[in-house]
Amino acid sequence: MKIKEEGEEVTVYIEDERIDITNSKQLKDKILLFIEQGFKRINLDFSEVKMIDSSGIGKLLLSQKRLKEVDGKLSLVNIKSDYIKKIIRLIHLDEVIEVKEG
């Protein structure tokens, strides 16, 4: 993971092609650490991610819930995978977590 911090905003560049049961807890723990450090806006760059499973989606939802408690926001950016775009639409994840292009 590469990290770019800017004020109260941090962007996490996910370098794994998959977010699944093997690595989703690590991502969630990193996000919770950023929240503890005072970051209110967390962007997850999905440009390299091609697959996400239910444990990954669950960790994203938990992270968004924790951010909302501190008036923060989680955003998914640079989604390239059609599979992930389809999953987001099917489960209406974009109604809970902001999805941004570019």
C-alpha cells in the first residue's frame, strides 16, 4: 500500500489485485488507524483492484460507519474493473460509500 496524506485527507493506493478474506482485515485496520490519527476523508484508490469478496465489502462498510461517527467520509476512486463496478451497482454500495472517477 502506498499512502498520500494531505491535510485531513489521506489516499490509500491499494496494490493488491484482490481484496478478500486474506487481506481485508489489514486494510480495515489501516483505515481505523487513519481515523484515530484524525483523518476525516479517506480515499481508496482501486486502480489495481480487480476483485473484492464479501469480507472486503464488509470491511469497507465498517470503515464507512466508523468515519461517519466522526463526520468523515470514505471514497472509492479510480475503479477500473468492470467486475467491481458491477458489484457496486448490484448491491447499491454507491449509496453508502462515495464512488469517484479519477
